[in-house]
Amino acid sequence: MSKAKVAVITDKLKIEMKALPIPEIGDKDLLVKVEMCGVCGSDLHIYQGDWGEPYPLIPGHEFIGRVEALGSNASLIHNVNLGDRVAVEMILPCGECYSCRSGLYNLCEKDRDEGRQYGCNISSNREGTLFGGWSEYLYVPKNALVHRIPEHVPLKRAVLTEPLAVAVRAVNNTKPNLGDSIVIVGAGPIGLLTVVAAKSAGAYPIILVGSREERLSLGKEFGADYVIDYRSENVLEGVLSITQGRGANIVFETAGTPKAQRDSMDYARVGGKVNFVGLTGNKTVQIETDLQMTFKELKVYTSFLSAWSYQGAINIIANGQFPIEKMITHEFSLDEVELALSYSANRTENAIKVAIKI
């Protein structure tokens, strides 16, 4: 094939199906045949034009696929072979800037200048063209970070590698000790996967805060020891009751709303940690810094993308301990991407995680 079928966001709230040329790959490059790609809250922000995206672009960064073509040296560089199922990290680090050389390649300085995130800020007009997962094929240049997925892992589990890696990084960033109490605010996909990552790290008890019965029930299956429905329960009272009046050692905010971020400060114990994982779409958060932070000596963290966390996520997925595939409640074809976005945005039919099967 000389062209790939793709979904392209051409402007705010506008998606078009196109046939774009499949690029020639260099000696260190790959071409991946996309099998499935998840729909993320970030995709909704991009579609709605919240971040000034470089349209036109192909969305989708939670992709999984198989190696379709290899440059002459690509197998050695990326440690993969034809036909391998792979996950590719969404960031394409330059490897040369201060951030990359400091180990913070998720904060690559060239990403700020020119865009280096698959499906988020790379225009489809750029050389290589196929930089998003809502496409039949994905261009994987030499600086991409590629990870093999064990063959026994089902597709619906494998496609959750990227969001689980986000959760693994968030947990790793806060360095929990065995038996640390955890509150996770938000029972969306990232919140549910943070339950999995925290459970894998030995946290106890894990308290999941959300508002939908089916999601809270799934959270219990994923390892939450307690769930709190904020619609009918006082969250702070519940957290204090479970933690002997102290509050949690670590609070992860994954809902991505200003209120959730503000309230998260109140759930942490004196000297505790709060990690902002959710994205608000550039909304302003008002926090009483004296009462909520300084007087408690809170340690405030943020977590962005998934550097150094893909292999940990793959290990959890391959282990099979947690039935994370149950998160994927709806699948759509590439021709149905607008419907997929609608289901995800509106939580139609109790949608939790929506995926596009290519």
C-alpha cells in the first residue's frame, strides 16, 4: 500500500477521513501497522482546541500495533523483529537537550518548540506524516522508544500500556513505602489504573473516590480497599475515618478538575504528598496555600507522560493479575472516530474506556 487511511483533525471540532502517503523509512526507522488505539481525555482537549494544536494532526497516542517494515539497522536499534507486537512511547525525545540528558526525556525541550508527542502536537504536514494512532500505519523514527509486548497478552490488555505507564510514573514519582495509605481522586481510566499501579507497589489501604457505581465497582476489582462515592458521602470524613484521623500518606488527583485538585490537598495527612496527574485543560485552580499546604508541610508533585514506566506497565499487564481489559467498554472502527469521541466525552452507555480498532 502507498497510502494509509487516517482520521485527521483539521480544525477545532472538525475531523476528516483522509488517505495520506506512507513515508519511506530510513535504515533505523520502523513502520507499524496499528491494531488498536485508545481514546484519551487529552484527545478530547485536542479536538476541542484547548491547547492550540498544530492542525492538521492525526490524534491518538495510546496505540498498539505490529512491526510492518524495518530499516536495515532498525531491528538492532529497537530490539524488535517483523511481526512483533509493540508499544511506542508517545514522546519522541531529541536525546540532546538538558532535560533529555537529565533523564527527564518526557520534558524534552524540543517538544516545547516543535512538538514531539504522537497524536498531540505533531502536524500531519510534517515529514513522516503518520504521527498519530488514529491511522492504519504509524511512522516510527530512529529516536522513538519502542517496547515489545509479549505474545500471550491479549490486544485489549496491550492497548492499555500507555495509560498504565502514566499511572506507573505517577506512583513511582511519589516513591510510596509498603503499607502507605493512598487516596485516588477520580475513577476514570487513569484513576482506575493508578489503583493497579499503587496496589502493585504495596500500598494499603487504597481509597478510590468517584461518582459512578460501575467505575467504583471496577476499582475494587483492580485492588481498591475502599471506595467513596462523593455524591452521597462526605469524602474528607470518609478518608479520615479510614486513616485513623490522619489523612492519607499520598493523594493522587486524576480527575483533572480544579475542584478535585483543590480538595485533594485536604485528604493528605500532615507531611503527606499530593500528586497532580489529571489535566484541567488550562483551567485555573485556587488553593489556600497556607491552610492547605504550608501549615501541613505538604509535598506537592506533578506527573507528566510516562518516562521510564513502559516496562513496568508491560510487566503488570503481562502478569495478568488485574483484569484491566474490563475497562474497555466500547470499540469503534476508524470510520467511527467522531462517535468514539462522543461516547468518551458523554460517557454514553456508561462508557469507561473507548477504543478504536483499526
